[in-house]
Amino acid sequence: MLINELNSIPLYEQIVIYIKKQIKDGILTPGDRLLSVREMANSLKINPNTVNRAYKILEKEEFIIVLHGKGTFVKNISQTQPIDFKKKELKLQLELLLLGIHYQNISKEEAQNWINTFYSKIGTNL
């Protein structure tokens, strides 16, 4: 996993985005065990609290499940409501798109104009 301490995106969010992308791309599948908080922190050379914060977010959003004493695992899609999972999938796609926009130094205003143009084409305003 690559994280960038110079990036304006907080480290814990970079971890969340990375793990979500790994799940979306099928690299991490239901039942796969993630590194422990301490193992992940050591491998990234960051504070364990940062990893813990990322894992808490992923657990709250139901991408992972923490089984105390056993480990942290990618959650089975069937354990999540289908509609909720679809929303999470769309949100993840949007996060990845916004991350790409950020890395291309596209301004928030220009991205907002793209969104407004799209919505005007389909007849809906934001």
C-alpha cells in the first residue's frame, strides 16, 4: 500500500480509499483477513491510531468486520443490504473519481461545472 504524507488527503482517508478500491477491484474478497492495526501501522511506518481510525470507518460503513481475538476481515456482501451496498459502491466510485480529479489539479469549481452540466442534460438540478 502506498500512502503519501504530503497529500492533502489525511492518511486515514487514504487507507480507507485504498482498501475500498482493493475490495471493488476484487483484490480483497469476502473473508480475506486484513493486517492487524499494529501490523499495518508498522508496514506503513505510521501511528497505529491512524490505522485504527481507518478501520473504524470501514467497519461503520460495513466493508469490514472486526472479530475480536480473531482479526479483521473483508465483510461478505450478503451480510449487507443490497441497496445499501449499491449506494456504497456508487459512493466509492465517486470517491475514486474525485481523487482522480484532485490528482489532476482540477478545481472544485470546474468539477462542479461538469456535474451541473450533466444534471442539466438529464433535466435535474443539484
